[in-house]
Amino acid sequence: MLDTLKDYSVVYSFDRSGYERHARHFSELNATSLAGKHFLVTGGTRGIGQAITEGLLAYGAEVTVSARSDRDYRANFGHHSRVRFLPLDLADFNAVMAADLSVYDGVVLNAGGMPDKLQVVEDRFDVIFASQVVGHFLLVRRLITEGSLKPLSPVHWVASGGMYLQKLNLSDLSWQRTDYDKVKSYANAKRAQVILNELMAQRFKNFTFSCSHPGWVATQALADALPGFTKKLGHRLRTPEQGADTILWCLEQGRKLKSGRFWFDRRARKTHPFFWTREREADRLALLELLEAEWHAHQSIPSKVATSVN
């Protein structure tokens, strides 16, 4: 009963103490499910992405990490023979369609940020929605269409608890009619990711889609974006390794999971705890139509395969 009450409190569920309570019921991951496999982790050079990469390496996997700059890659993984670097700005759709891809056994869609100032991409999207939703969608569509993602492979979206309070809003994705709000934009993008996880699971049945909320994790990205929140929570924030745990677990579970589910601390969770955040079916379809239109609009970009570098 006490554990249930703490989970309802949110704070004592999303923080480090919540992870430590939940982890009492966790079992060790099966390294043989990951060893020798090759994973792509976007934003895999720092923060939660770095912890995911390090976790995969510890279980014997190979990892390609993508980022806009190789600075953190060189600092954290430049010495490692099983880590490759893929330069990629997910807000540059032409770059996503032309990126040098290999063949992967799974992908983690982790890259994200919360810039203070509005940046508009192709006159249609702010950079948060562009990179975290559109760019990731284009990447997955490429991986599947071109055979760069092996059949039965896991596809994992790293979302955020911020989406719990956000209803999907596609009405002003470039913030031309309202003042830019980075927190609302981020939450809206994460809500869109959760919806896409469900829709793509229905459409691409030969892959296992999953999505998770890592809890409140102490990263430099969070400190830069929300310094007040970071200072207030302090040592109660989770470590990046704790934030990466459920993501690694989903990859290890693979086809054992029901595709399209949303996870928190290794348990399937509701995506709409509040009725007012539930989107209409028409809005779900509008999101997919919008992204498919971007996919078809960028089909003329010549792609490259299997030349990512160490």
C-alpha cells in the first residue's frame, strides 16, 4: 500500500527513491540477448544516451552513436573499438535521408533537447518537434524501407513524463500564433512520440516498438534546460544509468514485449492518466499523415548505406 501511495505522489516515483523501490523486483538482464548485436543510438554520446551506449557495450554489443558533433564521442568513446560515430542532425531532414547507415539489430531514438530560443525548420516546425518527431520518424522509415533494420528488431522511443500533462497539438508547430514555450513544445513532441510508438507498431508488425519514460534523470541537458528544477531536486534525481535501465531491458526483452506499449521502470503504464490529455483518433491520423507527407517530400534525397566511421 505504501509503495502504491508513493507512486501516486509522482515525486517519489519519478525520483531516485522511486527507481530504488521498483528495482527491488528487477532481475539481471540476459547478456546473450544483446552480445554481438549492433545497435544505433541517436544522441548516444552523453547523458542518458551515453548510459545506454555504455550498458550495451557492457553486454557485448556494438553501438553506432549519432550526434551533431563528435566532441562528446571523442571524449567518451573515441578509444572504444566497438563504438562508431554517425554525424547526424535530426532537424536536418535532407541529412537524415542521406546519412550513411549500416545494418542494425535495434535502434534507440533518444536524441533530444530543449533550446531556449525558437528555431524554425523548413518554415513548419520548431526544432524540438523537427528533431525529436519528424527526424526520428524519417530515420525509422529509412531503416525499415531500405532493410537497414533487421526483421524482428526492437525500436525504442525515449519519451518523458512531461507528456502526461500534454494533449497532442498540431495546430501551431512553428509557434507563429503563440509565444514559444520550450517546455510545452518538448511535452508535445514526447506525446507525439508515444502516439507514434503505438501507430507504427500497428503498421510495421515485423518489428517490436516500445517507448519509455526514464524518470527524472540528472543530465547536463536537464540542468541547462531547467536549472531551477535541477537545483530543487538535487541528489534526488536519478543517475543516467538508472534512467537507461528500462530502455536496455526493452532491448533485451525484444519480441517478448507486446509491441507498442509504454514502459516505466520495466512495467507497462497508461499513457493517458488524465482524460483531458486524450487525443481524438482524427488527431492521431493527422500526425501520421503529416509525417508521411514529409517522408514522401524528401524521397528524392540520395541515401548512403554502411559507411559510418569509427
